[in-house]
Amino acid sequence: MNITDNFCSSVDFYNLNKFCNSQLNWETKTSTTDNKSDNVLNYRYCVYERGEPLDKNCWDIFNPILKLLSARAILRIAINKVPRIKKSFITDWHTDFPYKDSKTSIIYMNTNNGYTILKTKNEDKKVNSIENRCLTFSSNTLHAVQLHTDIDERIVINLNYF
């Protein structure tokens, strides 16, 4: 697990933020994970999935991020947006991909009282949602999210890559 605060430059972060808050064609979901048991309304916008870019207009925005991550091959890039909930809880534990050599990086687009929890051998590790923080870990690591209650929406960019 690696945590980097002030991950990208202010210009790159501004461009990411502007893109995340633009008029995207959000997919409405009723669960935050593929387990489909938490029943939380949320939104996802996929930039890249299944070997192809789904939005070719944003590569100028994501290329500097992929370079910072030293990404060689992309599995998926998705933006996740979760509206505020009244009572917080932890989502289902899940992995992003089963490949032991792939990585997941989460870029937190805003600061809120939600956080990511990673399951490790010794203890669960809690990583707070802090604007422009990047959390990187193996994609086959079990993790979950403590949902937020303090701001209108929590936005993260989830990148899966080799």
C-alpha cells in the first residue's frame, strides 16, 4: 500500500476535477460494488474498460496521471460518485481484479468523512478521503469503503492497471 498526498500538480488536479464535474453520461447504479448488497444509489462513468477507451476526448487529462503511476497497460479507469447518505456504513468487501501483479490507484477528488479500508494480514488499514490523495495497492487486495455523511457527494477516480 502506498499513499501519496498532493499526488498531481495543481493544473492536472484542476483538469481532473473539471472533467469529473462536467456533464458526463453517468451510469446509475444501486450498489457500490458488484456484490450488489449495500443498496446505495451511486454513479459511475467509465473512461476505459475491456481494452478500449470509452471516452477518447479525455486522454490529455488522464495521460499525466498514468505517467505518474508508471502504468504500462490499463484494465479500467472509472469515476465513482456517491451522494451523501444519512447514516454511514461500510460497503461490501471486494477486490477490483484477481491479478496479483495489477494495481489499483484511487485518487480522491474531494475531502470528506468517508474512507477506504484495506484488509491486511495484521490489521485493517484505514485511508481517509483527502483531496488530491492517491492510494495505490494490489488489485487483488480486499477493500471496502466507509461511506460519507458530511458533503453532497464523494468523488473518486479508480484506476486499475499493470
